[in-house]
Amino acid sequence: MKLPGTRLFLAFFAILALAGCASTVPENDPLTPFPEAALDPDDEVLASAVQEFLLTTEAPNASHYEYSRTDLDNDGRRDALVLLNNPYGYWCGQHGCTMLVLRAHNNSFELVNAVQPIRTPLYISDSQTNGWKDLIVRVSGRQSEAKDVAMQYNGERYPLSPDGLPPYEQLAMNEGLGLRIFP
């Protein structure tokens, strides 16, 4: 003997079961594929890139440098700022030294550009221009008054020189400069 509504009950139960199967998979489910993560090249890859730059520019073999790595373009890879500081007369002068900006890729570095003269310390600002962090540097030792300037990425590179850039006004408002490097 069949009870009235049994078919209706079974149909309703089947719909509920199927609806449960159609639910979305949570984002943290181990079976959910993640987008390919950016690989951060190590410091040995950076050293090779700097050596290649020195060889292609026929720079002195005894060139010395210091570097700092941070993600300048928000792609998950630590880019590099390389301050070439010796031999003094080759890389540096009375107004500062040459700095390389290198963009990190998964297993290599690409020269964005060289900037000179750079005096230390240098600050990496939290503010950005064209997707890259601004670099705050000191311009001094010239006929004009000393000032801090923001070097901003123009979509292809940073300025070749901080000379002639306007003063960085945020300093007057007591805003933080950002991460200090090359103390």
C-alpha cells in the first residue's frame, strides 16, 4: 500500500540532495587549483645579473656594490636596487653613486635603468606611480639648496637623475618616508 504524497516526498528529497551536490567548492579546498605563483629569484641569480651588466658595460672587474631587494612593482617578486660604490672615481663622484634598478622575473633579472647620482640613504615609499613604488632620495652638494625628491616610475623607467626634480612635499607634512635602505 502506497501512502499519498510518497512520490512528492521522494522527489523533494532528491532535489535537496542534488542541490547539495551542486554547491561551490570552498576556495581553500586542497583540490581547487591555485593560480601559478610568482617565483622569486635568489641572490645568486642577482649576482649573475650584476656580473653580466659589469661585463657588457666593460666596467672595472674590481667593482663593488651593495644591494637591497624589495617588491617595487607588486608582482610578488623582490626586485633589486644595486648601489655601485667602488671604484669611487668610476661609479661615484662628489654628488653620489650609480644605482641600478633591476626587475625580478621568475628566474632572472632585467635592467630597468641606471640612476645617477644617488646619495644615501634612500627610501622606498609606500606611494606608487604607474604601479611601481616611488624612491625618495636626497639631492645635496650642489649650488641649489639640499632637498629630498621622489623619483617616480614613468611606465618604462625611473628618472635617469634626481637632479631637477621638485622637492618631496610629504616630508613637510611629517608623513613617513617608507623603508630606509643603504644606510
